[in-house]
Amino acid sequence: MISISEAIAIIKANIPAPVVEECPLDQALGRYLAEDIQAPEPSPRYTNSAMDGYAVRWGDVRDLSLERPATLAIIGESRAGVPFSGTVGAGCAVRISTGAMLPDGVDTVIRVEDTREAGQSVIINVAKRLGQDVRQRGEEFGTGDLLLRLGARIAAPQAALLAAVGIARVKVFKPCDVALLATGSELIAAGSAIADHQIRDSNMTMLRAAVLETGAQLVSRARITDDRQATVAAIGQAAADIILCTGGVSVGRHDHVKEAAEENGFTPLFWRIRQKPGKPLYLARKGKTLLFGLPGNPVSAFMCFTHYVRPLIGAIRGLSFGWPIVFAQVGEEIVNKGGRPNMLRVRMTCDADGGYAATSAARQGSHMLTSLVDSDGYIIMEPGQAIQPGERVLVYSFDFR
Ligand code: AMP
Ligand code: MG
């Protein structure tokens, strides 16, 4: 039996090298950049107006006052997408819309609210400074400036920035492939008729969801009975970066996952971790493929997935191996009376100061899915540890951000 940190060290030492692929921007959402992105052009690309109004020469409006407004001849218009082609001379103005190109000859924009039209002229009442309401070419960034760093997640703003500078394809880390294998002669597909001695296969549903939430790709799903040959065959057929088995990994006479993996040429990396729940976790490797034998108990399987598999999937996608964590204040005393470190599920609420308060979830049984549904994360407590009311604790959040 190894410790939680030993298990993590072994997993980290076996992370497959991330694979980089190029894909269209539309398919890069939620993925992580495998390259730095430099601006191929400046932003704004052309000097344009920040307001609907009139493009003018500062020299023509510099000396105006409320008593002596400036009157300029309107000689044309620059609209978004339809620029004014001429040059604006002294005493002249051009109507301009937000985002429209600033014509040659002008340097300043007067917003509509500070003007009044009279025939073919515009009367300007207020002008504050040279260049007001003009967005200068390159004022946001210039060609070659760093826009996004390797490792950046492509969400809506990042995708928009790439689109804005004309980048339609990006290099991203390839999400890993996952194969699921549920073992257990008692299992029946959720939705099928069930006999008294059977169990609905909720792990398949849970792990499918958990895998997809972390951005990995599910390539196969299979459910088999506790039969050694069937287990050997199913593991042999599962082709993926990560094979996730559930059940059949303890010391029972009908637990075949470990032997079946090794019969398929997998080398065991560890079996059993000093923790509760999730003690029977098994990890083996064959080439670049990692096989996890998750315990069958749904809560144990989920906790093992969350603490070990999820950060691994993240690392393959280009993230650093880690967990989403928050700090919270404990509301009442929590004691770990057991002999193993306990991944204790906690419920989080916002306290009066805007921080988090954590309380132990009422149900902690490893067969009780409600213990997960009713909690927001977990804390890891050492054997015998007692946490006092008001103490701050590190909470591993179930939310994957
Ligand atoms: P095992 O790890 O195979 O000894 O299973 C431990 C417990 O988890 C047993 O009560 C099983 O019935 C239950 N279990 C195993 N696999 C699943 C599954 N896929 N869905 C729900 N419960 C399961
Ligand atoms: Mg079983």
C-alpha cells in the first residue's frame, strides 16, 4: 500500500507526452494552445472613430467656445465599411460612424451630441483635445506583439481575439482518448428491467460524464461480467490513451482486472492507496497506455477519478497536473477517526464575508451517491486529525475550471 502523494508521483512520472495538432478555430474551443500567438497585424488595423459624429481638423475647432462655436462645411461621409475617399481640407468636416475609417486630413472626432447640423454645415459647440474619440491604428497592440501564451485556454474571448486578427487555425494539445470498461456480474444497463439481486451500472454513466467534462474523448464503452477470459478480451480490445475499468480490483475471488491487465502485457505501477474511500485503486502501463482499475463503489470510483485521473487528463491536454482548489472556513469540528487519510466530502456555502464555509456532508458512505450530489468538494484529513470550528482548510473542488 502506498500513500496518496506516492501515487501522485508515480502518475506524474508516467504522463504521456502531450500530442500537438492543428485545428480550425471553431474546433479549438475549450482546448489549450500549444503555441504562443503573435499578432500578425496591428489592432486597430486602421485609425477609426470611437463615436458617431464628425471627423474634423483640430486646428478648426481648437479655439471655439460656447459663445463662438465653429461652423464647418460637411463634404461627405465615412461609414463603417464605406470609407470617405477624399482628403479633408481646412474648414471642412466629414460625417463619421463608430468604427469607420478616419479620412485623410482629419485628426479629431466630435461626437454628435456636441454638434448641430444647419444645412450643409455642422456647428460644433464643444471640443476638448486633439485626437479625441479617435482610435489610433496599433493602439491596442502592434504586429509581433504576444497575444496569447502557450497553455492558454481557448474560450470565447480568446477565440474572438484570434478571429479578429485573421487566425483561423491554431495548434492545440490533442485531448486524450479514454476507453471505459465496467466489470461486475451484478450490473445491468440503466433503463433495463432489473432483478432483485442486480445493480444498475451507474459508474458507466458517471465516468462517461466525468471524462467528457474534463475534455477527453470517449472512444469505447463495454460492460462485462466477472469472468476472467471476458476481462482479458475486453482489456485487449480497448485501444485508448487511458483505459478506465471499474470494479473487480479488490481481493475478492471474482476480481479479475489486475490479472487480466497483466495477461495483456500491462506492467503494474501500483495497487492500493492508503486512503478512504478508494483504497483498491490499481494503475498499470503498457507502452503509452495507462490502465486504471477504479474500485466498483461509485463514490470510490468518482473520488479516484477526481483526484488522480482528472489531473492526468488535464496534463495530457497541456495543463499543469493539479486540482481546482479553494480555501474555506470549517463551521463545526470535523474528526477523522479512521486509520487512513480520509477524502471527506464537504458542502460549501458563501459566508457573510464573501468567503467559503465548509461543512461535512451528512452521508459519507462509499456506496452512497447522495454523498457526492450533496457536496461541492472534499478535504483530505490525516488519521486522527481534528479540525476545529473556524480553521481554514484547503478544499478540492468538484468543479473543473
Ligand atoms: P467491486 O469493486 O467490484 O467489489 O464492487 C464494489 C461495489 O460496487 C459493489 O457493491 C458493486 O455492486 C458496486 N459496483 C461495481 N460496479 C458498479 C457499477 N458499474 N455501477 C454501480 N455500482 C457498481
Ligand atoms: Mg465486482
